[in-house]
Amino acid sequence: MRELSQIEKKTYNFIKDAGEIQTTNIPDKHMCGAVASLKNMGLVEVFKKYTSYYRKRKKKFVKINSKSLPHSI
């Protein structure tokens, strides 16, 4: 696996500290772009869930993939 770039490390640590965060609440647009590459590497998981019980719309969330935690981040 290739080495993570600086912004990918920053994004990974931000998501790890937040636990589970909505993709629209990620503060930097570069961090939003890094989510796709982290997902392709298998480090994060993007999923949809309901935010309230009376709305039918689902929102996208991102969290750290617990199956493949890297050792050196």
C-alpha cells in the first residue's frame, strides 16, 4: 500500500477523532476530496443513514473502517 499524503493523514485523524461524521460537515474541501482516496484504500467506510425518524431522506456519513486499521498513522 502506498504512503498517505499529508492531507489524507489529516483527514484520517479528523475522522478518527470525530468517530462518525456527516460528509457535509467535513470542514475543508481538500479533506472532502481525500475521503474518496481513503475509501478506495479501505481505511474509511462511507454509508447512509436516517438523521431523524420522521424524514425519509438518508444522509451520507463516514467513519473509520474497523477491519483494516493501519499501524503507522
